[in-house]
Amino acid sequence: MIFSDNGPLTANITHTPGTTDITVVEAGTYEIFYSVNITAGIGSAIAIAVNNTVDPSTNINALVAVGEINGDAMLTLAAGDVLTLRNNSATPLILDLAPGVGAQFTILKTD
């Protein structure tokens, strides 16, 4: 999913607005909160991918046709790991459009 804007970024995380990739600069354990607001897509799923590989512990199924799908995960990441939030299903989903928030990713280093 493309993130059009950034909130406050720390020195541990880099992201260029308008892109999908979020890069972890410093190795460590991170708590990650993620959510999407869908307007269509029951049966779809979202998940976090680390270096283009979905972490199965982060998969969240969309059990509602309209609304918020969210999850959180603790992941141990290496410096340079690239995170993306993606649709992890064959079912398409449609995100809420501006001025609403379609997708959100919050990453906190815990150690």
C-alpha cells in the first residue's frame, strides 16, 4: 500500500511519501501497529511484508465489508529491512479516500 504522507519520523525509520517501502535503519525489536479503512473488500486480508516476504503472524482477515481492519505485531528486524503493508489475498480491497485515512502504519522501537 502506498503511504502518501508521513507523521513524525525518528532516526530509526525512513520513508519517502508516495511510496510503499519503509526502511528500518537500526536493528532491534519493533512494535508495529497497522490498519486500513476499507470501503469494499470483505474476504481480503492485510499483512506486513519484510523484504517482500509476508510475515504470517501479521495476517488479518477482513470480516467486514466496510470499516477498519487493524493489527499489531512485535518483529525483530535487521538494519536495512524494508517493510510494506499489503493486501495478502486474491480479493481486492478499496481503501477510504482523502480526506479520510486509508492506511496507517506506526512503528516503535522497543529496545
